[in-house]
Amino acid sequence: MYLYLSIINAAALLIMFLDKQFAKQHTRRIPEAVLLGTALSGGSLGILLGMALFHHKTRKPKFYISVPLMLAAQCFLLL
């Protein structure tokens, strides 16, 4: 389980980085559904770190409200 969480969170951080780079270059973006789906499938910490490190999706309520809630729920379920 911890291996899965490590991999999914690393992938989530990577896709946040890539989406930020795509946004800077004005090229095709990663859909928000993919970002939120990754968070929902256990990658909420990676998405949240990506939001903080890359200043990406920080103004979207869909992200700054739902991702921390997902992280809290996942931490609760993990315990």
C-alpha cells in the first residue's frame, strides 16, 4: 500500500509540473478531471505539493477546497 501511495503521489507531482509547463507554453493541457482523478485515487498529497511548489491551480476553488479535503479523508482512511 505504501509503495502504491509513493508512486501515485510522485506521478501526481509530475503531472502538476507538466501541466504548469504546458500552461506556460500555451500548449495542450492535462484535463482537470485527470488531475482531480489522480488526487482522488490517492495522489492528493502530490497534487497539493504541486499546487504549492509550482503555484499551479491555486486560484481554482475546485482545487484549493477539494484537494485538501481529499487528503484529510485519505489520511483518515489510512489510519
